[in-house]
Amino acid sequence: MYIPGIPEGDVSQVGGITTLAGWQTALTAFWNRVVATPGVLGPVVLHSTSPAIPTITDPRLAPDPITTFQVDGVIATQRRRLRR
């Protein structure tokens, strides 16, 4: 998932996250809180294996659970739209 707003001080000149362990710890703590909350469905990947309209009874369309978050060591960027 994309997390906007990585502080500039956390990024090297080549786009590497210099505080990778801290970000990994924070996302692991977030994941643990989500899955430990009673009555809350844990994070899942929503997708479809069929072009048909999804139905809850079709097991092929069941979401896959996310079992961990892994922080990538290199950031991506988000460009703003250019106004013409």
C-alpha cells in the first residue's frame, strides 16, 4: 500500500528509507492492533478470479488475508497533476 508523506529526513538522496526499521516496527504494530480488535476483519487483498459479478457465496471470490506488512526500502513518488 502507498503511504503518503514520508518525511524528507527519512529519505536518502537516492530514494532509500533511512529509518526502515522504525517504519517496519510501526506498520507491524498497526497490523497487530487491527487483527487484535474484536469484531474487525483483518486486512485482506480484494480481488476476483472470475469476470462474473462477485457474490459472497462464490469461494473463488473470497479475499486473501494479509498476514504481514513488509516495508520496501525504496520510496515511490506521487506526482501532482499538472494544470494547463
